[in-house]
Amino acid sequence: MALTDTLDDLISERRIEPQLAMKILANFDRSITEVLADKVKARLTFKGHLDTYRFCDEVWTFLIKDVTFKMENSSQTVQADKVKIVSCNSKRPGDPQ
């Protein structure tokens, strides 16, 4: 959320126009999607207790409690009390539907 918060601050300070902020977010979304698809090969698994889930406006939201994360090929784990996962369509920005 740091990028959106910073862009909101810049807009409210009238240092950039809202249209520029939208272009920046679109470029970020496109770039991060490409990098994750092409460069990241590691796998992560997690286990926890599903507390809440919902599907609204084509977006899934999962709230998971007592979560344990583990990287593939590693014995190290990370614990979290709560995790929120928001999932939406995997369509790349700018691609035709």
C-alpha cells in the first residue's frame, strides 16, 4: 500500500494529477505481473485456519489465522497470527478480455 499512499499524498499536495497516478499504478501492475511470472521460481506453502472468506465483485478475500509459511527447499518457517489474502482475475493490465 506504500505506492498508493504515496501517490495519494502527491495528488493531495497537487504535485501530480490523478491521471498520472493511474498510469503509474497501471505500469506497476503490468511490470510486477511480468516479473513474477518470468523471474520468480520459488514456491511457498502455508497452512492455517480459515477464519473468513468472501467473494464480491469478482474478488476473493480470505482471512486466515495462525498461519505457518514455509519456502520450498528450506526448513525455515515463519509464523503469523493473521493473514489477509486478496485475489482477483489474473488478466494482465492492457490485455484484451
